[in-house]
Amino acid sequence: MVTFLAGGTGTPKLLDGVDAAFDPAEVTVVANTGDDVELGGLLVCPDLDTVLFAGGSILDRETWWGIDGDTTATHDELGRLAEAADLSGGPRYLPPDRQTAGRRIARWRRFSGVAEFMEIGDRDRAVHVTRTSLLDEGRTLTEATRTLADAFDLDVTLLPMSDDPVATIVHTDEGAMHFQEYWVARRADPAVEDVEFRGSHAADPTPAVRDALDAPVVIGPSNPVTSVGPIRALPGVDDALTETPVVAVSPFVEDEVFSGPAADLMRGVGLDPSTAGVADAYPFVDAFVLDDADGTDLDRPVVRTDTRIDDAADARRVVDAVAAALAEVA
Ligand code: FO1
Ligand code: CA
């Protein structure tokens, strides 16, 4: 058994090659849910869905979110109606006292569906409607995710990190905002001052996640702050990672990041935006996979390969390096 911690695009890209060294039936993927938002009453779980759609071979691989070839008729009409209501122009948080359903609502991640600020495709929306309805019927997010994973024929086991709500809040020079507001609506423009995982102390990793963390763990080249940080913020997770063998793939080549907002976010929380900073952030990691061109001197075993992942062949090469690193420490 092996467990991958996933968020953003880095680990999903790595998972494209997982069968190079692992039997998918023995692979568990624990996905970050700190990015989740409730948009117009629908629970959107971007990091679960990237793994879901990649595993179902329908992911839009230009953007690494949403469904390939999806239409946006509903989203476009929502935009038109927002203008009619004079309500276009950015994310609108819902007032805390308005509950839309009986499920446990986290008010710091609730956005109005008027002026929907994330582009939700039509088929993508069907996933959010289904997930939300299953939660409203009393199922857990873990159960709803299993149903969706079956519907998309996933060959790995996909778990949300928690059934409880956690929200990644980015504190910036323009105030505190949800990660999706910072990333999608503001295009990572405000200066990051701190990052908070709101709700994490009252949240628990699920029993399935606790079990999965007994196996060796792989942290792909995901953003250490907003992709892996929320998972680590759950009670007991860092202790579990200390107890089990862990291999991490650096999302940097020295101080060059492959993609996304990792550098700004790491700087914002006081970490050096580099492979060295990732190693500092991950004291429980037993071995690292670094790029051939990354000469960072680390105090732990290192396996080097070309870590750029543009296609499945690249992913398989990096997965082979991960397996070699695990063999050294497991
Ligand atoms: N990212 C964007 O940059 N713009 C969008 O409009 C957008 C919509 C969206 C809808 C569903 C979904 O699951 C993800 C979506 N993303 C969008 C990606 C998302 O903001 C982030 O990249 C992830 O949260 C990072 O893991
Ligand atoms: Ca360890």
C-alpha cells in the first residue's frame, strides 16, 4: 500500500504515471479540501475533482481543472443575470446567518451563486449538484467521493482529507480572503502576509485517512503551503508522517518553481521559496526526489531525475524515482 497527498496540479500530474511502480489498487490518494468553496449552494472541491477527472480520463489538461470540452451555458447565463441584477464584479460572501441546507455549513467559504466568480462548466456542475445533494441526504464527503469515484471508474482510492470543513484563508495587504478569491478572482495579486487553515483544529482526518497514513506516503510536487498545508494542519497528521516513511518530490528546481503560486505563498508564511525551503517545511520527510539540475545540498537521501512533468511518460519517470527513494527509506 502507498498513500499520495494531493492538491493543486503537481501531485495529480505525478499520479498520471503511478502504475509505473505501483499497483493502482494499492494506491490511496488523500486530497486537500482547504480549497473547497460553496458557490450558489453547491460544494465545489477542486482538488478532489482534479484527481477524479484525471482518473476518469476527462480532465481538461490545458487548465488541470474542470472537464475537457465542457460547455459553460449555465455559467454564462448566470453572468448575464448578474448584470441584470447589477451584481457583477467579484466574489460575494453570503451572510453567516443564512443557511441553505441542513448540512454542516462553513460560513467562511460560502459564496453567492449570483456573479459566480469561478467558471463552473455544465458537466462539472452536475458533479457539484450530485455531491451536495448526497451531503444533504446525510452522507459524508468521504461517501459522496466514493460514489463519484465509482461513477468515473477510478482505479485508485480517493479520500478527502476530512469530512469536516476547513478553509484556506489567505491574509493579504488587502485583507483576509478565501484561497479561491485570492487565486481566481484576484489572480494572486494581493501581497500574502499569512495563510490560515480555518476550522482545521476542530476538524479531524477521517478514519480512512488515518489508516492510509500508516502506509508509506508520497508528497508529490504540490504547493507545500496551500495544497499540503491544510492536510498537515489536521490533528495528528504530522505525527503520523513522522512515524511512517515519507518521500517528497520538490516542486522547485532550486529556487525556480514549475507552476502556480507556491513561491509567493511560501514567502508569505516565512519559508524560503526553494527546494531548501521545502525541506525545512517538511522535517518528517525521509527522502527527496529532486531535479537533475537542482544542486541543493540536503541532510536527507536524494534521488535525482528530470522532474518536469508534461506528459504521462514524464510522470512515469518521476514515479520510478519516487519508488527508488522509498526503497531507500521504507
Ligand atoms: N481556476 C481558475 O483559475 N479559474 C476558474 O474559473 C476556476 C474554476 C474552477 C472550477 C472548478 C474547479 O474544480 C476548479 C476551478 N479552478 C479555477 C481551479 C482552482 O481555482 C485551483 O486551481 C485549485 O483550487 C488549486 O488546487
Ligand atoms: Ca517520516
